[in-house]
Amino acid sequence: MCILLTFYNLQATTLAAIVPPPWSDPNKNPCASQPGGWQLLYWPPLKRCFKIFQLGYPCPDTMELSPVGAGSTGLGSTAECRCPPGTAQSPLTKKCHKLFERGPCDFGQYFAPIADSAGRSAIPKQRWGVCKSTEICDSGMIYWPQDNKCYQIHTKGPCPKGKLISLDNNGIARCKCENEGDLSNYFHEDTETCHEFFTKGPCLGTGELFLPSRKCACHERLPHYHNETNQCYELGTIGPCPFGHTFIVADSKRHSDGPSSGLKAECRCKDGYVQWKDGYCYKLYTQGPCEFGSFVTEPNVCTPNPCEKGRLYFPQEKTCYRIGAQGPCSLHQVVIFDFTSRPSLDGISYNGMCGCSGVISNLDQSCTDEADQIPQSACDSTPDMVEVNRQCFKLYTRGPCGPGQWLEPKKIPTRIRSAACACRPGYTPYEQPLANGVIGCQAPSVGIASSFTRACSSRDSSFRSFTFIWAAACPPWRSRFSASSVATLPLYSAIAVSCLATASCWLRVESFSFSRSASRSCSS
């Protein structure tokens, strides 16, 4: 009986862990009832189903169709247009551009994300970006905007294995590998990857390093050579050393850019570690080889931990401070754990550090006061919603706007989303407000008809006769109207217009991109 109950509970737990996406509910997403409906989203403006994360139509070209309400607020499965991951929307072009590339920016600038205010919603928000100038680094160094640091050029730096940091044609740092230019010196032909010299790089053999000859080998004249094992090891790694050590040059001059017969690497304790009598190195302020309740403070010295539970030790002050309190830290900082410690290898560190009191949302890891944040809009917790006259409206919908208009984000980015009414694509503003004072935009067909009225009404009467072929049902009849009577006709979308008087008028009509073939097919 106990076995059956255990199996049932395990099965129930397993099933409970499988949570379907919110857009799979047919009550919220009508497309969910169709075959493969969990991959479809309902787009209300067109009343049609589209594939999830589809790029472009019905969204703008650079945006994708994304579900809304995947967070804890349960706002359902409404679809929205959003920039794909790794991109952000520019307030200048209103398009999505790749982050940390030139994008819409000037030479020497990169497209950077705008730091969001402290996250108050589980639903991700639309990301905006702005152009920033690259920082100036020391000679031989280049700026990496992703972490706001400078790295030596043609080194691995922040790049994945097989690529080196370099500058592209726009003056922006890139992780690249190519068998041309300066990078060709670091190119390994067998693997078609790029690596720093005197690193393990593409080498598979034990004790071999990638040398300036672009071959994998080991020579006893190198400072990387270890006499006891007759092998070469990359400097700054554990190499042939015991726990807690690093393989570095004896005089701390890390000449890894060429052979030197007078320098040899050896095993030294890593920074923040001390030598113990058992031959290993242990991190300061961890238990190490000490008894429970004590930690390492000096070589071969164990000191009782003076801190109570929930407090950390600050060696300079020789005092314990509560975790999360300001303690000896500066403004906007609190006492935190030593994040450089690896508990799985070094054990728990009782060394206290100062860190930001809130969520770090900027790239330079600087601390800011949440009280300095601009208050959040009433509907800011929902993506792509804006507050207008104390009401929430969705971007790229009519909202409170006039006919032919929709809400577009303002070009100047702000911490609180804002929008303005603008003409939809292809629509043009009214020449004057309507009788009731409404301001809006007219459809393309209306603008075309009024353009013909203005174009020919001032000409001689012999130039006013036109043949109009209407797109309403392409009727088999043909009527002639004078230009002055065009305004009294029902507003249809004209497929083609042929001028009966002169070729000059036909050329004017051609400029509106009408089709000659459509005119023949409908006027027969």
C-alpha cells in the first residue's frame, strides 16, 4: 500500500511540474484548438492565426510575433509585436537593430540597450536602444561594450573558444576569426579557428601549446616548460600544480609572448590563498584544514570564527557585520557574500564584501538608489502598453487617436513609455480638421482621388475628360466624368486611369503607379 501511494505521489508531482504555456488555452487563444495550435497565436486586428515568433507580417519587418502574459500576471495569450532577442528598438528608425553593433549609429558608435528601471513585472518589456560612443582604452587595448571593459587586442578576452577580439570595419569590437589580415597570424588551418600563442588552443596532444609557428608543440626553452613532467603548460592555469596553486613565472613577470631562457614557471599559491604545511594552498577565511568553527587567516594558522550566524567578517575592521546591512560599505551598498569564492572547491567563505543593495540593471555594475528611480506608469507592467489621459492603450493600435491614426512610441526615449498619435503607413494627414474638429489621416485611395481633382481642375476644359475604371467590382461599363465632378463620386480605389486628351496627363497618372494592363482588362 505504501509503495502504491509513493508511486502515485511521484506521478502527481511529475505531472504537476508540466505547465502548458498560457497561449495553449483555447478560451484565451482561439488558435489553440487548431492542429499544432500551441505554435499559433491569434492576431485580433486581422482575426487570423500566425505562427509564434514569426518575423515580419503581421508585425513590422524587424519585429516578431510574441505571446503576452507568460508571466505571473495572467494577462492571457494576446499577441504582440516585439523585437527578437539580442535586438532593441531604435527611437530614431522605429526598427529593431542588433545590440552592440553599429546599427543606425554613426561610425565609432554602437547600439546599446537602455537600462530598464527595477523590474516590477514578471512579463518582459519591449527593449529600447540608443547610440553610444565607444570608450577610449590604452594603446593595444580595445573596448568591449557588453561588459564595459578594455581587452588586449587579438586575445581571447570575452570571446568563445576559437575566436579573438578584434575591430570590425565600423571600429567596434568583435569576436572574429579569419585567415586574412592580422588575424591570419593566429589562424589554425586544421581546425579553421584562431587562438592566442602559448595557450592550449586547438592542441589535442598532452603538454602541447599553440606556438607562433601556428603549430602545436613544446620546447624546453619556453618558460611554460615543466622539467618534472617534460611538458608545457599554459601560464596562469593550475598546470602540473597541486590544489590551490597556479603555474606562473617565478619572478611574477608573465612573459607569455615569447621564449626566454632565463625565466621558468613554477607553482605558486593563487591570490587570496596561503600555503599550508600539507603542500596545498587554501583560500583565506574558509574552513580549509581547520576544525569546524574556525577559518584560515595566515599560513598554518586557524582562527576561531568570531561572527554569529548571518554575519560576515571584515578583516580590515576586524568586525562582523550582518548580511544585507550597510556596515562599512558606501552609499547604496550592503554587506554580501564573497562571490569570488567557489564553495564546491574552496568551502564556504566567511569573508564579507560590499555589493549593490538592489538589482544591477546597468552594464557598468554601478549601484543606484531605487528611490532615485522615476515612478512607474500605471500600465508600465504590461509590455507595449502606454498611459494616455490616465488610460492604458496598446502601441500600434488606434487607441484614443483619430481616423487613420495609431499610437507610435515617441522618438525621444524616456524611463516611462510614452506615445503619440501618428498616421498609419500609407495614410496622409487631413488638410484641415473635420466639421466636428476631429484630426485624422486619410486612406491612400482618398488621397489619390483628391490629387486628380487638384491636378486637372485648373486646366482647360479640353483636358478634363477622363475614363475611370473602378475597382469596386470592375463593372463592364465605362463612364466619362469631368474632373470637377469627381468629388461627387463614391470613393473607390482606382485601378487605372487613362487620359483621353494629351500624353502629358497620362505621364502624370503614371507617376501614381497605375497599371496600363489593368485598364485594358477592365475596360473591355
